[in-house]
Amino acid sequence: MSLLRAATSDDIPSITRIYADAVLTGTASYELSPPDTAEMLSRYEAIVQQGYPYIVAVDEGGRVVGYAYASAFRTRPAYRWLVEDSIYLAEGARGQGLGKRLLDELVRLSTDLGFRQMAAVIGGASGASVALHKACGFSMVGTMAGTGFKHGNWLDTVFMQRPLGEGTTTSPDPDRYPGTLYRG
């Protein structure tokens, strides 16, 4: 069984390889060319420096086989209680429940930080990703048709959402600004 832990900058080469495969062969990302390791490190640092959770799954041999992170859905201050999730798995790690473990842990970490909602923006309307998010308590919000063109096809984007903690049943603590607290 894979170990889940906070990502470190040492994990970036493995994360870069996993993401490159997703960019080149999948539709979860609408990027067309995989970013290099320096760009992925810059993205990682921007996320963790703002206090968002960024985790990896490591197999028994110590190899990173998946990663997940939460980040700002939008940058305007009223959105600060809402995070967007991202999850990527190495090809050989798919279909084994690892995505669910990563997403469950990401939900837990984001809830602990005080976030109130999590959004999933599912590129290519992937049936596997929709099923994963449903299994983790997300509800369908909507579908935008033909939002991307990749691999010779028009792709739809699915939006899903789930409440975190008390969700919208209470007001958030105005003195606690999520996104600046998590330090791994």
C-alpha cells in the first residue's frame, strides 16, 4: 500500500514525469506541451508558499506514483474559502483506489485548514474522475460543452463541488484566512 505524505521539492522530477504523461496522453489537463521541471517547481512553490496542501503517494519502493494538491479556485478574496483539487496518478497506479485515498486526504487537509468548499474542474469530462469525485462526496454542478480542443477532439469540462466542514451552514471565521496556514 502506498504511503501518503506532504510533497517536497525533491519530488518535483517525479511529479513532472507524471504530469507530462497526463498532458501528452490524457485530457485532464488542457495543456498541450508538458512543462519542464523548473516550471513544475515554480508551480509547486507558488502553491505551498500560499499555504495550500500538496501531497504525494509513494509506493513500497519509495517511488512517487501520484500526487494531489488544493489551490485557489479564483484569486479574488471572496473566493478564499473555496479550493480546487488536482490529482494525477502514474499510469501503473491507476484503478487501484489510490486516487480516492489522495482525494480523501486532500479533503481532510483542506477542511482542517478552514476551507468551506472544494471544486473539481474535470477536463475531458473523464468518467473515471467523475466517479472518483462522486465517491468522495462531490455533486455534479454542471458541464460546459466544447471547452477545449485536444488530441483532435472537442472536450467538455465537468464541474463538481462538495462542502468542507460546516460548508455554508455557518459564517467562516474572518480572522482565519485559509491558504496561509498549511506548512506541511
